Amino acid sequence: MRNYLLLAFVLLTSLCQAEHNVKIYYEQIENGYNIYADNDEYCPVSIKINFVVTNLNVDGGNNNVYVVKANNKKQLLTSLKAFKIGKAYKFSYNYLLNYGEHNNDMYDKDYIYDLPFNTSNTFKVTQGYNGTFSHQNENSLDFKMPTGTEIMAIREGVVIKVIAKNNISCEKKECSKYNNLILIYHPDGTFAEYGHIKLNGSKVKVGDKVSKGQLIGYSGNVGWSTKPHLHLVIFNQKIENRETLKTKFKTSDGSLTEYLVEETEYSRNY
């Protein structure tokens, strides 16, 4: 006889709460269980499981992190097998999960990104890496730009999440829950989040493949925001936190590559 356990999971991000399209379930086998996962997301997800077992061994050990491939069905995570045959056995577990590959150390550290706005434009970085207002201990960038400015993809990838329903802003951290954003997964396992886009300001949807330089949306002034701007952060997603990354951008006519600096204007002429 086969028994199935199906669980839906919720992910708490730094900005909002969102359901994952991930299912974990088991099938009973002779003297134990196989543990599987379905991932209907357009990027890998990482799952850390702590098993509490009676008369069962966890194949590969306990408290492991399992990476489930994007758009993948019935991926075997592990097996639980009785070590005293004929004796009763059971299990329970708790878990953590998040987008991405938890131990993604092979990303392209030398990749050069495009600026996130259209050609023939110039905008100031008002907050840089480890900025003075809300970027402490975070490698993220704020570009001062009028509401409705075209936002261009800094790198090719696939759209993982879009929130564009909010139209509320304030200068308090509590307003983070009203942020709008576009989240894109890159080929090397990193992500880019474009934040504070305007109400209904996304030109893409989940699952869309985007090319570098493609129009993806319009900037706004929603969420935790003191004035219209684009918040941009490139990161590796860990199980419990983000590893935000310093990255170089092409500036001027594209012949310069540099780290962007707070209170400095940058032009895109390529």
C-alpha cells in the first residue's frame, strides 16, 4: 500500500510572503519510505529537512540540504529505512526552503552587467553598497529616477516572481510589505531583484525568458521609499538569507567597467 503526504510551503522573504510551487511527499516502500519533491518553480529550490525518526536510518544523513531542479517532478531526496526489521517505525520532520541553490559558489564573479536603464540616460546612485540609510551590511544600489522610467534587464534570465499590485509608500520599514518587484534568475544561479516598480508597472510575467537590455518594467515609488527610485540587488539565495554581491557594470559608452559608487551619476550610451 502506498501512503502519500502532500505539503504546501510558504517562503518568508525580506519583502513579502509568497507561496512556493513546491511539494514534498513520501511513498511507503519495503521497510521504510522514499521522500520525493515536485518543483513547479522556474528556478531550483533548496530544502533543508530535519527528520525525527524511530527505527529508521536517513540515507545520506540527517539535516541535509537538497537542491530540487526547476520544473522537475518526483525528484528523490532521500530514503528512510528500518534498521530493526519487523519492529515498528515512524518519522516526522521540519524543514526550511527557499529559491536557488544554497551552496552556489560557482557563479560568474567576473560577469559585467548592463546599467538598468535605457540608452542615452543618466541617473545618480543615491545609495550604494553598504549605504547609509537602508543598505547597511547589504550590497545593493538605489538609482534616483522619476516614476515611470523604463527599467531594462541587466542580464538575461527567467522571471521567477512579479509583484505589481501595490500603490502605497512611506518612509518607515513597516511599508516594506507594500513593495512591488521583479525577480529574475540568471544562468549562473544568481538572482536580480528590481524593487519599487510602479503600480501595474511590470512588462513581464513569471516564466518569461528575458534578454539583457530588454524592457521589463517601469520604476516607481512604492513600499519603504522616501522618493521615486529603483532598488537593485544581485544575490545568491541561501536557505535562510541572501548573500548580496558587489558587481561591475558597463558605463559611459560601454568601454568602462566599474563598481558603482554612492552619490555618483552614471550614463548609459550603449
